[in-house]
Amino acid sequence: QVQVVESGGGLVQAGGSLRLSCAASGLTFGSYIMGWYRQAPGKERELVAFITSDGGIYHEDSVKGRFTISRDNAMSMTELQMNSLFPEDTAVYYCNAALPDRSRNYWGQGTQVTVSS
């Protein structure tokens, strides 16, 4: 059974940092693109960053220079280091594991990140 589990969310003041972690099990982790998405109240879920199996990285423009995605294939984990947080970064953050052809696509349950002004 595939499990994708996020951790590390919480409440932080503007300008602060948080580190989100995502542990995946029950899948061949090295074959999956790992992504972080977020959904703010009243808004659609949006892509924040992803990292491919060979380390290719994409960060959405609004988080470039502030957020960094990484992965550890040996530990079957991906992380999102978030620095210089803004109140508008407040959202539920979701971890996603997807095969490149999208034939398999798994979501975590989400972790709340709240940035106070």
C-alpha cells in the first residue's frame, strides 16, 4: 500500500522559516517525480516545486530564491525548505508522488502552514 505522509507544518511569523518533510513508502521512490503543492482558502491547488528522479528541479516564480526542494532517494523522502515566509504563503501544503507518464499519482494528506504578519 502506497503512503505519502507530510510533516513539519506549523505557525511562523513573517520572515521566518519552516522545513516540510514528506516520506513515501510502498512505491519505487527513485522512479517518481516528487512535488509540493499548496492550497490556500478559497483558491485552487497550485504547484510550488517539483524534483525529478535525476534531480531536475522546478520552483514556481513566487517562491524562487526562498524555497528549496530536495530529495533523498535512499530515505524515500523529499523536503521543502521555506525561508523568508510571507503571509500569502499560508496554505495547506501537499506532497505528491507521480510517475513521469502520470500513470501513478499519489497525494499526502496535507500539512497546514500559517504565516502571521
